[in-house]
Amino acid sequence: MQESASAQRAGRYIRQPTGYRAFHPAPLPPDPPIRLDGEIQFCLSQADRALGRLDGSILTLPHPDLFVAMYVRQEAVLSSQIEGTQSSLQDLLAAEAKILSRDGSSDVNEVVNYVRAMNYGLERLKSLPVSVRLIREIHAELMHGVRGHHLTPGEPRITQNWIGSAGCTLSEATYVPPPPQELPRLLGELETFLHADSALPLLVRIGLAHAQFETIHPFLDGNGRVGRLLITFLLCEKQALIKPVLYLSHYFKRHRQEYYDRLQAVRDRGDWEQWLAFFLRGVTEVSQQATETARQILLLREAHRDLITAHFGRAAANGHKVLEYLFDHPIVSVNEIQALIGTTYPSANNLVQELEKHRVLREVTGRKRHRRFAYRDYTNLFSDS
């Protein structure tokens, strides 16, 4: 089948020696260039404005770093759910608090790995730009010891992969990425695009880069999760956000079929503009949601500070200290509280009971010993309804 000139704008399908057709993406930026008018211009303006508001709202938080961990956890859960895991945010928090055994849940292990990969990548960005090397390191962290760990973590594939319904063959695939011998060149071209001087707006470049990475599909597993991490890493590297609190997995999950269809339309028809409009609408929607979450965090913190001041008497100072701790460690034990405030176990237990009485904390194990208490009003702000 002969592709039209518009389809070849994104690349072309080439028949391989064994008979199947694989897609060979063209280098970025697209040629002819992206039309930055009409719908794209409107969506870009909305996204830039929403992203700016989000960045400003994070500055209003008393300790922004305390809240970043929850955004990372939320992203880990949602991005992993797109790939078929069933773990919830509460499962992840329970595993971190050692309520739920990680040995018994491969799904939870995958989410824990995602958190580790995200944090590893954010730390590496201090000394290493977004690059093929960073992408490979992130993939190794993501896949270590979980489903797919035998599929060469951190190494681009050396065999052909494909995308389609469960059990489909190569000839029945919805999409066949480029053959493995093309990967070094294609990844090199993508890295060149990421660091080249360009007049294209940053969000457009990031949208193009995400779609191109998913089109290349360089690994045997984990491409979707790494590609979504790439969005956040680029936003942080380019200083579009002071903190990593924008994640599109919630949007991609809610519009999963359109997400796949828009990416495929780029390959089949060269329709970059509709993909970018979809991507930019996601940036706007998720930025607005995150901004509202930041506002709700402030309201919750002030309400509980007022409650502690009004009802805890001489224990108020320790109550405030525990409250701040809960924003980074939303599931705690009495022993943790004892270590935090440096008092006796009975005093720590009394403080926890007081927090439980006023419904700041809720016991979540149902045990008489080794109990854990959750700051549910806070974690519920991040749960995917």
C-alpha cells in the first residue's frame, strides 16, 4: 500500500524481508511544519496559562517538597494502571508502611518501582540531561525485579515487537514499531531534537517527543510508563515547573482509546495537529486539577491546625509536629510518632488517640498490635475516583 505525502510527514511503513510492514518514523520536527494556528494556538494558550497557575499554586504551599511525594505516588499508580495493574494508591501506601506485603503482590511491586524510577530520574536530572542514557537508566530502575524484568531492562530491544489485542500475531498487529536495527539512529535523532535550538513552544516540543518515543517503542516492555515519565522530566529540565507535580496519566487513562487513536493517526496520516491539541488539552485539564488539589491541601492543613490548637492543650505543639509529618508519611505507627516527638510511648499513644478521636487519623489495620493510622483526608485528595 502506498502512503500519501501527508502520511509520510510522520514516517512510512516499510515491508520487511519476512513480509510484515514496520513503521519507520521521520525525524522531528515534522515536515511540513506544525501549523501553530487555530485550535493549536488556542489549546497552547490555555495550557500555558494553566501550567503557570499550577506553578504559582505550588509556591503557596508551606513546604512544597512534602507534597511532591504524593503526586509522584499518584502518578505511579495511574501510569501503572494504564498498563493493567490493579493496585490503588492505598495499596501503595500500605506497602510502604509495611501493612501489605510486597512479596505477595507483583502489581504493588511495579508501582513501587515506578516511584523509585521517578525519584531516581529527578535526582539524575541534576547532573544528566534528558537523553538516551537517562531513558535507559530509568527503564532499568522501572523493570528491576518485576514483571518483564527478564526482557533486558535498560537495553533497547534486539527483536521486533508489536502492539495489538491479546494473543495477536505480528501480521495481525495494530501497530508494528521500527525494526531493532533502526533504534540507535532513531533514538539518537530523538535526543538531538530534545536539545536542538527550536522556535517551537516547549509544550509542543514535549508533545512531539512523547509521541515519537511511543512510536519508536524501543523496549520490549515498559515503553508507556517511560514515555509518560519523559513528559515530567522534560518539564522539570526546561524549568517549566519548579516541582514535579504535573502528570498526564490521569488524563490518558480517562481518554485511553482516544490517546491510542491520536498516536496511531500520527503514524497513519501524519496528523500531528490533532495529537498536539489532545495533548495540550490534557496539560490544561491536569494542571487545573493539580492546582485545585494544592488549594484543598492548604484548606485541609489550616483546618487541622486550627483543630489541634483549639483542642489539644499542652500537646498542641507535638500535634502540629505530627500533622506536618503526615503530609510526607500519611500512614504512621505509634512508634514512629514516639521517635518523631521524642517522648514516651504512652504519651505518643495518647497523642495518636487524640488525633484519632478528632478523625485526623484513622486506624487501618484492625489489629490490636502493630497498628497503623492513616491520614485519609489527605490521601483521598489524590485518589482516583
